[in-house]
Amino acid sequence: MNTIFEGGITSPKGFLAAGEACGIKKNGKKDIAIISSIDTAVAAGVFTTNKVKGHSLQVTMEHIKSGYSRALVINSGNANACIGEQGYKDAVEMAGLTANLLQCEPEEILIGSTGVIGVPLNMPSVRSGIRLAVQRLSENGGHDAEEAIMTTDLRPKEIAVEIEIQDAKVIIGGMAKGSGMIHPNMATMIGVITTDANISRGLLDKALKEAVKKTFNRVSVDGDTSVCDMVVAFANGEANNSGIVKESVDFEAFKKGVEYVCTFLAREIAKDGEGATKLVEIAVNGASSEVDAYNAVCSVAKSPLVKTAIFGEDANWGRILTAVGYSGADFDPNLVDISIGSLMVCRNGCALDFDEAAAKKILKEKEIKIAINLKKGQYSDRMWTCDFSYDYVKINGSYRS
Amino acid sequence: MNTIFEGGITSPKGFLAAGEACGIKKNGKKDIAIISSIDTAVAAGVFTTNKVKGHSLQVTMEHIKSGYSRALVINSGNANACIGEQGYKDAVEMAGLTANLLQCEPEEILIGSTGVIGVPLNMPSVRSGIRLAVQRLSENGGHDAEEAIMTTDLRPKEIAVEIEIQDAKVIIGGMAKGSGMIHPNMATMIGVITTDANISRGLLDKALKEAVKKTFNRVSVDGDTSVCDMVVAFANGEANNSGIVKESVDFEAFKKGVEYVCTFLAREIAKDGEGATKLVEIAVNGASSEVDAYNAVCSVAKSPLVKTAIFGEDANWGRILTAVGYSGADFDPNLVDISIGSLMVCRNGCALDFDEAAAKKILKEKEIKIAINLKKGQYSDRMWTCDFSYDYVKINGSYRS
């Protein structure tokens, strides 16, 4: 059983963090974060599948290959992407400077950058920011670090859970940023998971990948995926459990804990989607294959017509069925049932004479569930998204300017 | 050479049309159209690939199999989709009634319906509308018919061209509706092409399919495709040319004419995209395959982030490169050039220090061209889309209510 408490990435033992403002963001908000383990931790990561990859992300993908890491440096306000050679050099310099200050190898430092694409990093600011953040590293710095990675996020996304395994209590903490350009594999999001569990690198990697698939890779805000997305997990062993080295009961408990943390953060991202007024959970059941279930749920979650209808609190289920129709999923339109909340609005592909007032009431809620049953097989999937509002257009019409 | 003139589907010889208001639309606007050839015409069609298909469309797909048709009846305001058996019966009745009035076989009548999904047709209105429209059929009825098929369209879309073939002058007319739920294969669009050419059914079909691929299937407003989309072409032979029965010079001239008509209408659809303030043409060159070119152009044309940036007149080319990045196309990010209008903003995957004022000036235009060169191969594609504005959200947040 997980015990959830207020906290974040510095809740597990042996993690320090800081978040500072160094001048990358024009508005003076916090823009540089460091998360550090007091001793080298095993590390695992999941990275964007976009063919274009930011320079900082490229460096991180190389450094994480060893499986060990001391710290993660993240700047917001600039994606450090599409700059050419200089961008890569800047990321290498960030790692080198941090390693020097923390007295470790540059390869033990991971780098994340998020923000505008195609603008060179302001390196004098970055350098002074890294120096300041290393000085300020503290056991209470988790929240500051979260604030420093936010871009268009309206609220911080943090959580910590305590799990019991055979001979110890283990804490898993997490934080994330992400609000727009959100779609599987992966969104403009950065997620950081820290834990004091003593676990092998291979199993940390496995737990993270499985959790990400079901959580962060099941959030869609606008169908766009960015060049800087990553979720990184650190485990430093400070909980002094006897070590999770095989797929045991302890591993299952650990995995459940990681999934809990990732689920919480993924839902927070959808809720905080740019301009979002509602969190929408789309579930597809009865698909003939895993791929069909995914394609169907993905197509509905991405549809601007479905999302604007939800913003307008309009039970326009025809758009939901239509989106399933062009998803590529194999199904029989004459079998499909669709429910909005507890109200079935379409049975066997046909309109039901449902109570419009009841539908309106459900659609006025802040969290809405849409369930689609294809009644064809045994496969299911679900995805979180949000509605599509005027503010999405406003936020994204003037992001760069 | 094509001569373009003001006109539409009744410009070719031997076509009559009418558009009337019969009460399907609550606002009293025209909602029923009939397009009829004075004698049986050869007919060809292209239909939605959505697995969910409207009942009227299903009837049309059956009736067009013979290759001959006398008339097309279209109602707007109701898609006649997802109603169950009654919807199919209603479409059959529409064909039967029209056939009876025009004294032909029901199989010679094609039916189109566009509008809200899941609501049964108001058949008393439809019946009186068909009776009235048949009475009013006239050589000057093209524009009325166009008005009667519009839903959220802000303006009619019509054109006629005259082409010269060896022994005659041939006229090709066209009209279309479509504004939202627009994406290849096919959009919520209906297109009607009429011609007095004497051409075999096989070659009419071939000319139409090739034109549609390059035109209507290269328009994206929001990535959604509907259940009622169709483009239908009629050729009645009234021009008395000696008959196009093989792939001759005459066939090439005819095909060019059809493509011209379809290109015009497709661009009009993008321009009139729901809430659109700008027509955007995306071109991808230098792709390694036809599929890569298509995937890349499609991904950029669909991206809400690209489309909101254009609405905001923000030269955020990073989003363009990012959309190519997740398109699935095979390319090297370090080779990509991107231009907005005549201004190159990214070379070899890197930011150029371009003149922001010049970019702003280009983005203030009503028609914007974006060119992406992958510099990897010989394949190209292009697609029309529009920007994504507050009004898209407004229009689609309350369509059904």
C-alpha cells in the first residue's frame, strides 16, 4: 500500500535540489534547477521519439548509457535545440561546469532544456545560474526546482509516496512540467523521479519504462510532441533495503509506487493543458488488439472537434464515433457503445434518446470520463486529455513573441 | 488552355439544379439541393475512408456502381448518420421519391447528407423539399444548389472552366462545401463536378480520382475526417465531342480541366476553414519517398501549434521542424531548410538570424507559403491548410446545440 504525502523529489533520503532565476526567462522567474543525489545513483530514462532532438537531450542520452548519475541540471525558457554545433557544446559545458562544482565526472551529469527552439542559450546566465544553484542545493529545494522547470504550466506538479518493502520503507518522489505540445512519445514534458530504494539499474529501467507507457505516454494535449522530452529516474539506495535485484514481490511494490507517482503527474499535466478547463479521460474497451485500442483512444483524445465540443459542454458523441472511425482501428460501427460519464449516449452505433440536461450536467464537471466499447475483443486502453479552449489559441498564438 | 468564367455546376450543357429551404435547418436557410442531368450521365465518385459511413453515403456507394446517374440530391443540416435502420430507409426513400418525380430508376439517383450526426431526418420536410426542388430545377439553379449544401461555410465555392478538345468545346463546372472536419480521405466535404464532355465512365473515374488525390485530399483544416464526405462527377456528353475513350491528348486536356476545378475548390475550402484568417500552403521537397513527403507535409499542416503560431503571426519555425520530426518521415534534421514566404528561417536544421520584421510582414498576408526542403531525395508534396483561431473554438464549441 502506498502512503501519499506532500512532497516531491527531495522527499526520498539523500536528494538535494535547488531552483533559481538566472536570467534566461525574460520575466525574471526561476529558470534553472539542479537535482542531485548525495552519492552516485543508478539512473534510467525515457526520451522523445521525435527525429529532431535538442542538444541537451542528446548529451543526456549519451551520459545515461553508463547507468549511473549524480545530478540533473534543467533550464527552462530555452530548449537549446536547432542551434547547430554551439548548442551541443553549450550542453557539454553545462555538464562539465556542474561536474566540476559537484566534484564528479561530467558523464555523471544529465542535462535538460525546455522552452523556445532555435535561440542560442545565454551562457553567461546559465553559468552563473549553475553556480548559484549548486550553492543553494538543499533537502528542502524540491519545490524550487519544480518551479524552475515550469514554462506555460500554471501550477507545480509534485508528489511523494512511501511504500513498504520487505525490510525497509522506501520513498519515491516525482515532479514534472508540461502543458502544451503534449502527446505520447513524448510530450514537451520533463519528468523526474527520485527514490532512495536500493535497486538494480536494470529493474529501475524496467519499472520506469512500464510506468511511462501507461501514464506519461497516455496524455495528449494537442497531438504535438517535442524535441526535448524526457523522464529520468534516480535511485540512490539510501533507504538501505537489502537490494531489489530480481522481479520479486518487492519489485512489484516498487513498480506500483513508480506507477502511482507517474499517474498522478500525468493527470496533472493533462489537467494543466494549455488553456484547459477540464480533465478528460478517454477509455476504449472491447478492442480486437492492443494496437486497435491504442489507435482508437489516441484518435479521440487528439480530435480538435471532440475537444472543442467538450469545452462547449456539448454532448456531440457523433464526433467521438467519427474519430474512432478514422483511427485505423478495426471495428464494426454497428456494435459501438459510447458513454459520457454514467450516461450512455450511443448504443450499437445508433443515437440514444438521452436526457440532454443530464448530459449537460456531466459536461459541466471539471473531470469527465468518456467510455467507448467496441464490443469486438478483449483489449483496452485509456488516455488523458483536456478540452480545447480560446486560451489554447491565445497561449500558442504568441508563445515566442 | 482553360478559360475560367463565373459559373458552376449548371454551366455545362444539359445540367439543371435547384436549392430550396424545406425546414431541416432551424434557421430557415436553404437545405436541399438537386443537381440533375437532362439525360442519364456517366458518373464517378470518391468517398470517405472513415469506417463509419453515413446512411445516404452508403446508398450512393451502391447506386454509383452501375456507372450511370440522372441526379444527385443533397440535404444539409443533418448528416443522416448513426441512426440505425431508419437512416438507411430514409435515404432509399429520398432516392425513390426523386426517381419517381424525374421518371427514372431509383438506382440512378445519388444521395448526400451533411450536418449533425445521430439525429433522424425530418422526412416530411425532406419530402416536400424534394418535390419543390424538382419543380424549380433550372439552368440557372447552380448557385442556389451551392447555397443549399453549405453548413458552416461562410461563402459559396463554385467555378466553371471551358477547355478545348479536338472537335469541340467542353465545359467543366464544380461546386463544393466544406469548412471544418477537413482532412484527407476525406473531409466533411461534398464536391460536385459536372461536365458536358462525352467521356467513358472509366476515364471520368480516372480523371476524378487523380484530381482528388492532388487537391481535395491535400486540404487539412483540423485533421478530422467525417462520415459523409464525397466528391461526385457527372458527364452527360451534351458537348457532342466525338468521345474520349482512351488516354489521348483530349483526355489529358480534360484531366487538366478537372484538376483546375478541383484545385480551385480545394483552396477555397482551406481559405474558408472554420475560423480561418489565412490560407496556408505547405510544401515539402527533397523527401526520400512519396510517403515521406506526404507524412511530413501532413504532420505540419495538422499541427495545432504551427496553426496557432500562424494565427499569431509568429515565425515559430521550431514548431514546423518539430512537426516534421514526429511525422514518421525519414530525414536528417541537420539538412533541413525552412522558408516562410521568400524568407529562409532555418538552414541545415539551424536557426538563421533572419529579419523578424520581414517575417512579420509575410505572416500578415492573407496567403502564406511555407516550404520545407529535406534535401534527401526527389519527392515532393504540398497541402493547403489554414490558421487556427479563437473562432475555430467558438464555432465548434457550440455546433450541435
